[in-house]
Amino acid sequence: MKSFLKGLINVKNWKKKTKVTWIIVLVVIAVCIVLSALKPSEADMKAMASEEMQAMIKADEGSSRKRVTVTYNSLIIVNYCSFSTSGAKEVTEKYVGFVGHAFQADEGFGKFAGQMVNYTYRMLGCGENLLHGAKLTLLLTTLSTAIGVVLGTLLALGKISKNKVLSKVCGGYIFFFRGTPLLIQLFVIYYSVPAIFGFAWRDLFAVGDTQAVYKGAFIAALIAYGLNSGAYCAEIVRAAIQSIEKGQHEAAKALGLSYSKTMRLIIIPQSVRRMVPPLCNEFIMMIKDASMVFAISLMDITTISKNIMTSEISYIVFLPALIIYLIITAFFTWIFNAIEKKFSLYE
Amino acid sequence: MKKMTKIVALIGAAVMCASVIAGCGNKTEAPAAQEPQENQTAENGETTEASKYDLSGIKLISDGVLSVGEEVGYPPFEDFAEDGVTPIGYDVDIITEVAKRLGLEVNIVNTAWDGIFAGIDNNYDVVCSACTITEERKESMLFSEPYIANYQAVILKAGNDKKIESFNDLDGMTVAVQKETTSDELISDYKSTGTIDVEIVANEKILSCFTQLDNGEVDAVVVDSTVADGYLAKNPDAYVYAYKDDSEAEYFGIAIGKENTALKAVIDEVLADMEADGFIADTYSYWFGVTEE
Amino acid sequence: MDNFEYILETEHVSKNFGSLSVLKDINLKVKKGEVICIIGPSGAGKSTYLRSLNQLEKISSGKIFIKGDLFLHREKDHTVERIDKKTQQKLLLEMGMCFQRFNLFPHKTVLENICLAPIEVKHEDKETVKKEAMELLKKVGLAEKANEFPNRLSGGQQQRVAIARALAMKPEIMLFDEPTSALDPELVGDVLQVMKDLANDGMTMLVVTHEMGFAKEVADRVLFMADGIIAEEGTPDHIFNHPENPRTQSFLRSILNV
């Protein structure tokens, strides 16, 4: 593992194309840093409110019923500030800040830009804890895939083992989790299991923690997704292990290696490369499947975009959603490709 | 040593990339409107009022906090403000005021509609999320006295002059409803009994129903009159209010755990006071643009 | 020390695949230092016999002794004599094996291939193992390839590495299963040279081969196998110049006249 990381990091081994890519990335980051330093400050943005709006905000201060929502979103190089009242007669004012200026964003391109910033900000889950938006999607998918890979490897070894009972149990597990929908599994874990065993997921966290419900739901989701992913990964791992030629087993046996050492030192390392492409697929499927957490109150990218669509009656909300998904998918495809390349060095 | 530098440099680059991907600069402070939402305990020195109500015997998941389950995403009853975190809406105003008068903090827990009632006593103390009081539901939970009356309404696209005088007039039409709502049950009932021949399109979100109406995919939307009021107030030129079934009112109440009778009692008291001092009427006209009948 | 008469002995070894009988009652006694070549037409059971010796194939019945100790015993009615696992493992390690397709571990370098088993199985000191491995590589003429991955080597080089890998476990018997059959003709020579050197060093060797020249030159004894039995055995001179069994004669005629 250590040498793998080193290999990934060793700049000398990079191809020219990789270097160029990195230079571009660094330049983009540098430009972003400069532009983000130039954008108007939060105070400047908030000072843009019209006199009537200022008056309403002032009125709010004295009242226990707040009517004005002040939204301030800062997104790398731009920021967005809006003042909106609620109710049947809505009044809103929107501003977009970019390179030292704040622009009115109530219509036309300004409105579009403002919406993009606001929607992207919300979908990424900025300004909130890890259980929101893209952060939730990433956390859930990476953790549950990690659980899935470990569990799947054990299940695959169990399924191909000569112990008939173990093999049947593992086979049954895989059959069950592949044969039932993930959403139902999620419901069972979140609703049925606590009901049967008499606990609530939120009990895992401190009383008075306002986020306890979401954290509990996240743990339940992690378990459901991990168990489900385990079944799919098991089949991937099994297929990869069984694709390694028999001669490798024989050579190891002739040298006196035990079954477990043969698996650990010879077979599994060779099968990793063959597992990577299907595991990458599984992971990307998982990113998309993560939207099912809406069913247990968590807000991932898809749920947030649906929510925005409902409350703002806006259809361009899906544009940033698509872009965020594509960036995430591209990033992980790149990582998986690097892993695959690393493990195919010897071929 | 050189390698270390490279590793550090790379980790640095990775962190930068991650922050680009994560998109956000600094974590911004919670929007101004959010704070009072959470700290709306008797901040205006209304503790005297809180003492009016007898809070002994009520059960709360965490002391001093009224946890409320809401499916945030059903405007104008409950929805997120543009900052994406602050729940706003008619229900939010009502329940916040209830909690305030009881001297409690309010914690709104966003939850999916499916299974919302299963979460009572587990995830939150009450559900205040445009819940119709039904006999069926009363078997498994308590309901407060109603805080809003609601009727089933038929909405048509603007320019459609078809006269609708009862649900029977929907015969032969394609009707959109929100899945598993009273509207859905009502129209499905009309259909299954053979009273009328109607094609039902059941959507996850009420917005989809209106979109389908816009696009001409359906002929009518059957929806809660309150929701209809909210939509029509915002889009007065797009839709027409074709029919409102005054005969059968249904009432929205706050759902409370079966065992929590003490909580029901105080909530009822507070709601009665809020009705008496006009708070409910004010809130209604603020959110629905019309006065409650 | 050598309190055994034969280093390897098989008694009544038989093997069936279902109703097909692949090995029929094979008896063989091998003295220490003997080089035995097994020849015969394909399907005769040569490889199966060799692979049964180190348990890569499960025999149906028979006994195998290594250095005078019982290594395996199975009766026709499927009863198996329980042999202490440790003893069995120790005896197994007395045999090194080279395969037709080399079966090097592709994800390990040449050096790692050789060092793996001594470290993982015998738990020997890593540095010592490495030093010995380099010695072995020098012996097979591939010292400069120590850090290459196997797939960068030619077939002949890979087979020499495979021999070194087997030798690293310091076996007393080497089993070669058609070691040159998968090689291009021009690469065969180097491998055979290594094997000859090994034979000259006094290694006990069982070689399944089609290289008649090698058999003639190096073997102490040649076995001709056909249809699961040892049809004829004797010195190379006997087998190649005065074969008695008509099957041996026809086999030799067919391969020598091509």
C-alpha cells in the first residue's frame, strides 16, 4: 500500500500529458484564488439591500416572527446574496457579486447566474455539516463502498470455500441482497429493525443534538448501503478470483503455501486489477443510488434539486445537479483508472 | 526528503482540488433568519405567558425542545427558504408559535412523507406537516384540535371554461393528484366505485401535478384548497379555481404520540388561544393571500 | 542420515477420472541422485503421475513414500490413512516442481518470486533468503533480471526462474512437468543446460519430457508410459536402441522419423 501511494505520487513517473493536466489544474486554482480575493465581501453584499428591504429587516429584529430570509452564498469566485420575504406576497431582491462589483440579479442573465450560484451552493451542502448534498453523497458512497469491498471479499472467499455450510450461507446472503431492492432494504434497516429490537437510530447520539435524527438515519443508510454493496462486490471479487488461472494455485501449492496465504499473497493481489473496472461501475451506480436516502429524510444532491424545483418552480436546477454528478464521477473514474494502472504494471 | 516534499505538495494540491470540488469558500455564518428560528424561546420576556400552561406530565424527546417532524417541500405549508436551510411556511409559523407560547425551543426535523408518522416519539415529538385528521389515523395517534380547515379543490388551466360543479364532472378527464394524499384517495374512490371514469396520474410532488397541467398532459388537478390558494396567489394568471367541495371539510391537526395526552392537552389550549387572539387568521392571510372562511 | 533405501517410492498408485482409469497400479522406486525421464504418447498419464506425487492430483489409491516415510496412503475403498499434517508438509517440501507453463507469479518480481516461499513457508531470514536467491539466479544465468517482472522475460528465462524458485526451497527431488514444451525451439537449450547442471550436482530428478536427446544424455533410467502403465523401463541405451515393447518401438519410430 505504501509503495502504491509512492508510485502514485512519484512525479518522475508521470507522463507529459499528466504534467500538462496538472499545470492547467494549478493555473485554474491560482486564478480562482485571485478572483475569490477580489469578490465583494459579505458585508458589502448585505449592504446592497434596498431601503424598503432594510426597513423590513429592521422590523424583523424587533419581532419574534421573522419574515425576511437573508441568504448569503459564497462560491469560490462569485457570491450571491438575496433578501426574500415569505408568504403569498413575496418580495425578493437578489445580487450577484463578482470581481469587486455586486450586480442586481432579479432578471435575465443575472438571475440565471444567481440561481446557479445558489443552487450549486445548496447542492454541495456548503455551510452545513457533512450530511448534506454532495458531501453526503460522497461520504455515503465512499464509506459504503469501502465496507462493501471488505465484506464482499470475505463473502466471495466464503462462497468459493470448500466448507459447504459457509459457502451456502455466503451464497444465500448474496442472493438475498442482490435479489431485493435497495430501497426496501433501506426501509427494513431504518424502520423494521429498530421496531423489532426496540430502539431508535437517533438514540445513538446525544439527547438534545438537533442533528441526531439525521445522524441516526445516516448510520442506518450506511449499514443498508454497505450490506447491499457487499453482495454486489462479492460477485465482482468472486469472478475476479476465479478468473486467475489454475496454474497459480498449483505453483503456490507446490511451494507449500497454505490456502489462506495463497489467496492473500498470490490470488487476490492479481485479481485486484480485474476487479477495478467493475468496482468502478459499482461505485458510480452507488453515487446514483445514494439519492434513495431521501426516503429516510436525508438530503442528497438529487433530493435537494427536487426540493428546489418544488419550492422555486425552477427547472434549470438540474443543470448544476448534472454538472456536480459529472465532476464527482469523473474524479472517481480517474482515481479508479490510476489504481487499475498501478496494478497492471506487471502486464 | 525530496519524496516527502513531493508528497506534501501533492497532498496540498489534492486538498485544493477537494475544496474546489466541495465548491465552498469559507463556511458562511448561519443566515440571519435561521438564528431566531432556533432560539425563539421566550426571548421577548414572555415567560409569564409560558407559565399559563401546565407542562407537567408532557413527554419530550429532549427537555425544553419541541421536536417537529415535517416534510419540508410542500409550499406554502412548509418549504425551505432560499438559503436552503431555514424552514418557512404556514405550519412552521404555527408550530413555532405554539412552542414559543409553551416556552419551548422548536427543532424542525425534515423527513420524508412516507413513514412520517412512524417517527413520532422516535425521531420527533409531533408532526405538523399539513396532516389531515382521519379516523384511520386517529387509531394510532392523537391529533390536536384542527388549526386549519381544508377542502378538496379542482384546478384547471387558465382559459378552460369547463364548468365543474361536483367531482362527477371530472368524468372522462385525466386528473393529476399527489400520491397518497386525501385528494388521491378521494378520486381513486370515485373511480373504483365506478362513479366516474377518470384517469388518475399520481405524482410524488404536487409541483409535478401543476407542471403536467401547464404542459397539457392532464386536464385538471385535484388538490387541497389551501395548497391551491398558495399556488393561485403566486400564479394568478395561469390557473382557474374551478371547484371547491365545501360540503366536506377536512381539518389539519398536529399529530401527537398516542400516549402523550398531556402534550395534546396543552397544544389544544395554545391553539385555542392563538385562534382567539387572531394569530391563526393573520398567519393564514399572510401565507394564502385570502382570509380563512 | 540417509537411513532410507529409496528417496521416492510409489506403490500401486492408481487414479480414475470417473470410470476412466488414468493411472493403473504404478510402482516405482527412485534412488537418491537418480535422474529419471518419463516419455510416452500424450494421454499416457505421465503428467498425471508426476502431479500425483506432490498432491496436485488426488490419487484414487496407492501409497507414496518420501525418504522412506509414508507421505500418502489411500485405499480403493476411499479410506485414507491419516498422516500428521506437519510430517506431510515437511515431506511435500522435499519436492520442487516446474510446470510446462512456468506459473511464475506475475505480480511479483523475479527476486520476489524466488524469495516468497522460503520467507512465507519456512519463515527464513529475509536477508539470507535474498542472498541465496541471488546465488540461484546467478546459477541459472539471470542475476541481472532480479528486479524485472516475469512477463518481461522470454519463456526460457521464465522457466529458469521457475527452476530457481523451486530450488530456493532446497528440495531433494525435482519434478519437471514438460519444462520445455511451451518454449520456442531456440530457447530450449538454456533450460536444458540448467537441468543438466542440476543433474550433475546430484539432484534427484523426475522429468516428463519430449526431449529425447536430453533423456539419452542425462537420464539414468527412462520410463516409457502408455495407457496409464509403465510399459517399459530401462537405461537410455536399452529404451532408445533396443526397445522390446512394440508400443515403445512404434512411439520412438513416430517421433524420431518426423
